[in-house]
Amino acid sequence: MTSDPGLPGNRILVVGAARSGLAATALLLGHGYQVTLTDHRPAADLDPEIRELTEKGVCLEAGRHHAVSFREADLVVVSPGVPSDLAEIRQAREAGVPVWAEVELAWRFIKGPIAGVTGSNGKTTTTSLTAHLLREARIDAVACGNIGVPLSSLVSEDSASRWYVVEMSSFQLETIDQLRPHIAVHLNLTRDHLDRHSDFSHYRNAKERIFTNQTSEDHAVLNLDDTLVAAAADRIHSQISWFGLSPDPRPRFAVEHGSFVARSGELALRPLLPCTQYALRGSHNISNALASLTAASLCGAQVSDLASGLRSFRPLPHRMEPVGVLGGIEFVNDSKATNVDAALRAVEAFDQPVVWILGGREKDSDFQPLKTIAGSDRVRGVIVMGEAAEHITEALGDVVPIRRVIDLSSALREARDLARSGDVVLLSPACASFDQYRSYEERGDEFRARVRAIMEKETDGPAPGV
């Protein structure tokens, strides 16, 4: 980018005072812009960092949004958690005020190239693995974006040689303007966030905006196993690289005879790593790894450096995270599985029987697809909790033993009663967490803490990994 970020004026309104909003505010303030930060929450509930920003000149509007501030701003910057159809945002657009995502704003200031990653499931793992592979290949790279590190927070340490591997949600992509990832990865597309998006078409279109500003000099990485993602190829103007598990000569990386391989030419194969030496379980994680290998190679990583990166990568918290084993029963935290497809893939990753903890706040979800696998030999029993418990119970019918509980403590108690030695107790809820928790992280943290507390009590010592 040039030194001129191309902002439409000096008066900037930032909406949302969580991590992304605070990072955007600090970035703008540091570059001399007049910033107003607005949040519907009372000031007492906001991050203490806001006091330092207000002391430096930021105007804080807390407790409610003021429509006049939206209409009179030169630019509105929205955090990912802020609905783009908020009444005040609609009024700003009607007044001709541009509305940008935080990631759009940050992109205007950085010099380093972007590799963007989107999809319904697997974004954080793929983002993290891609950055990890690049660093193992001695290429400066950082994982950021919707992963919890706002792109705006990295501008101060920017370098033209640094790769920014940016997780991009549909919420962010629906309010980009000119943002142009040099590499754009689309992993998969399933029904998700339909409580926020008006319909599935709107959700799909938001995801595909990651390709909107790409040119023939850029690269799109697409999943050939996902028909909805593959269909986007006809609407993309960049160079297309494919990944996937299906037999197909086009992907540069594949799985052959149980190993990751790289293709040099159509027929020559170069072994990288047996899949058994890759720490993440499930075919969906193998697919994500192929996407990361493809993206990393497009960023300049040499094939000779990729095997060590695959071998050394470890599961992220709340994503098929092994917590411990007690009495021969394995406990796995997959709290990040907040939609039906992600939860199904989690169960499919295990060869042994699963006692499955489901439930939370549904996102206009259809739980019927759970029925087939719940009634199979893969699932010994289901524990349901939270607001969606009744709908899940209705969807599953009588194909599997179901126990309904009120919280995670009782869920673990019932799960242990159902499970046998050799089984897996899996928290993979297929729902958001907001009925009982502030985030999926908080839900997963409680699951992990309760399991480890049980292990310490019953083994008279600290749980493994503590």
C-alpha cells in the first residue's frame, strides 16, 4: 500500500469497543484522525483500555448508539460482531457515508501481502497452519484477523516482506470495499450464521467477496470437494489453485497411500509426511492441511520445508483438543464446532464410539442431518443442553439414548455414566454458546477445567498436560 490510506475524511466513527474496534481506534488515533468510538454497552462494561484512548482524545459514546454520529461521520468502521444491517448503519449508508470492516481499514495502512482464509468451518486452523508453515520455511508470517488478533493491531510493526495470513468471516467480508488479498482461500460452505444473514444466498455471496477485488495477478485456492465452493470458479478473475481429497490431477498437493504428497508435474509425487504423523484428527483436518500447503507454496514456501511444519503443528484450543484420558475414556474439547456440519465432521473423525455433548443457542439450524450418524455405531449416546436441547431431541427421535441436562457439570456426569473404556466423550455442540457463555472459548475452558479437576481428584495428582 502507499503511505496514503485513501480514507474519505478525518472524522471516523468506530462501531464496537471489543478487540477489533479498540485496535482500529488506536490505529486511527495514532495517524491523527478524529475518532469517535460507540458501543451499546454501558461504559462500566467496556475494556479498561478505553480510558487511555479517551485521555488521548477519543470521543466515547457508550450505552447506546447516536444516529447523528453515524450520519455526520466521514467514515464508519464496524467490528465483526456488529450487524451490518444495524439501523444506524443503514442510515449512514443512506446519507452517503462509507461503511468499512476493520480489516478493510487496516489493509489501507499495511505494506505486506495478505493471504485471506474464509469458509464455514476450519478457518482458524487453516489460518494458523498456513502461518506456521511459512515460519517453518523461514518466511515472516503472522496469523491474524478473526482469529483474535486484529489486523489493525499489527500496523505498527508492519514490513513489506511480512505475510499477513488473515482469517476472514462473512461478517467482515460483507463490509470490505477495495481489500485485495493476493491469495484467497475458500475452504467450504455450509448453512451457518443464518440468524445474522437474511438467507443462504446472502451468506454465500458474503463469503465470495474475498475474491471480488482480485485480478489475474492474484490466486484463489478452492475446495474441489465442495460443489458450492467449486462453482465460484466461474465468477473469479484470479488464478485458481485447487485442493481436496477427491482423486483429481489438478491439486499440487494430495494424499496418496496414506501420506501427504506434493506433485511435480502431472505424475511425479514427492512424499511429505504420513498422515498418521499429522496431529489433527479427521478427514476435514486433512483437507484443511492441503489448503494450507497450497496457500503456503503460493506464498513462496519450498516443498522441502513443508514436511517439518506439518509434523510440528499442534491442535488449537477448542478445536478437537485432547483434554485427557480417565478410566480408558478420552475427553475431547471441540467447543468451536458451533454449527451442524462442524459437529458431524468431529464425530466422523473417531473410530471408537462417542458420547456426544450437544446444544447451546441455535443459529436457525437444521438438526435433522445429525440423526443418521447419531443412530449409527459411532455414537453410544447423546447429552443435550442449552436452549436448543428440545429441538435437537426432536430431530434425533429415538435412534440413540439421549439424556437432557442443564449445564456442563451434569453433562460430564451423565457422559461418564454412558461411556465405556475405549470411548470418547466429545464436546462438539453444533450450536453457539451465547445462551450460557460469553463465547465458545469460555464454554471450552469450562469443559477442560472440569475434566482436569475430575482427573486430579480421581488420580490423586495433576492431570496430564496441566
